[in-house]
Amino acid sequence: MNRTRRLATVLAAVSTALALAMGLSSTASAAPTSRLPEDYSFFAGIPYELSHPGGSLPGSNDFSCKPTPAHPRPVVLVHGTGGARTTNWGAYVPMLKNRGYCVFALTYGAIPGLPWPATAVGGMGSIVDSAGQLKRFVDRIRAATGAKTVDIVGHSQGTYMPTYYLKKLGGARYVTKYVSLAPLWHGTGGDLLAPVARFMGQLTNTDAWLPVCNACSQMSPGSAMNDAIWAGGSPYVKGIDYTNISSRYDELVLPYTSGQVPGRPGESVHNIVVQDSCATDYSDHLAIAGSRRAAYLVLNALDPAHPVAVPCVVVPPFTG
């Protein structure tokens, strides 16, 4: 009997040790192994695309990622015209992942049927089709993560196209925060381009009349798409928190104030011009999506309860 008891005690101890070891192993595998290197430059993601054609930046598009109480909403990065999930977001994916966010990025609007590297040149197709791609992507993210809503961070066309998803494809109920880098709510080109856009739209019976880049003509002030963006008299949707981050030196969004539209009563809108807080910030249209200053402004828009200090440093154009 004593031998039996001793054997049972030994077996119980071994079982307990194995269970503890398995638990520790599981905990270790769930914890992040290391921080991703952060490189604040608009071109930080290009080397990865060149070495991993069609891939996703490390830290992004992990559909097993589960949001935490600190960051309960996945962040969806939406690139600009000619961009991709890698090339546009080299500065943002590691920054957000290192801070505990579930980060997702898509390439939308690439011309179909072409091989790489054309597959990494997005934002060229019709905004209607691109918004449909965004809808399917957000639906997949929500299903995988269990999140009820997401936050959107967009650059250039990526600030404009998602509004069609919100207003026309039922996306408004699935977005909480909408952060825009170099937004263009009035389109670009101002009063000079608007009559041309209207004429070409009437002549061709479509606002997607520009060859190769259908979306480019849809971002004109006089386009049918711009009318859709402004449906209801505002580019915004009540219940969504907007932050617009613009640069006075933007050479593609003309005038830059196209992205600084005030909110109406009941709309939550925060407008920021990067030079207002730092005269040595020379960001242009590309640099604003790569600079540390703008990136930290985005962090504060996503999590205003835990703000980070935004440095005032010299920000060169083009690279950021």
C-alpha cells in the first residue's frame, strides 16, 4: 500500500510539473517576442515589398490577433493613390504593433490581370470598386478578431475612398475613429479643375474618365464621386470621431484646406495643420505619411486618453 501511495504521489507531482510547463510554454508563445524596428520614413516599407512581393509587413494582417482592453479596435491602414499595404505604411505598422494594436492593411484598386510589381500599385481603379474591397476586408477583420468596430487611418485617397464605404455601403456602423493624413474632402484642384471634371463627366457619362487611374478623376471637385462624398451636405458621418492632419506644403491636395473642413453641430471633427505646432515641419504630400511628428499625432488621435509627446523637429519634404 505504501509503495502504491508513493507511486501515486510521484505521478501526481510529474503531472503537475508537466501542466505547469505546458502553461508556461503557452504563455511564452502568446507574448510578443521582440519589438519591431521603427523607421520613420515614407519609403520605409519599400524594401520589404521588393524582397517579399505581394506580402504584408511584419506585424500586420495577423488574423489571429485579438484586441486588448487597452486597444479594443483593430486599426485598418488605407493607402493613397499608387500605394500598397507595404509601401505606404512602413512607418506605421511597427509603431502600432509595438504599442499593442492589431494592425491590418490592404492593397485596393490595383489594375487587375497585371503581374507584380503592378499588383503593388493600388488606388488606380474606380473608388466604387475599391470601397467594395475595403468593405470585404473590414468584414473579414471583424469576423476574425471579434471586434464590433475598427479605426481607420488613411493617407490621401485613403482618406477619401472610405467615405463611400461609410455612406453608401453600410460601413458607418463599423467605424469608430477616422484619422486622415493629407485628406481632400473637397477633392483636389479647386475651382480651376471643377468645370473640367464636370465637362468630362458629361462627355463620357462617367466620372471615372481618366485612363489608367479612374480614381484620379473621381477625386476632382466637380465629380459625381465628390457629390457622393458630400451626400447630406457634409463629408462626415455623425457618431464617428474624425481627425484631419494636413500640411501647408502639400503639393497634390490643392488647396491643402480641402482637408480642413470644420464639423457641423453634432459632428466630431479635429483639424490639425502640422506647421501650426512646429514651423520646421516641411512635410509635403508624401512626407506627412512618414514623419514621426505626424505618426505621433495619429497615435494621439487613436488614444487621446494616453497622449504621447509630439516632437518639434526638422521634417524634410518627400521622405519625412
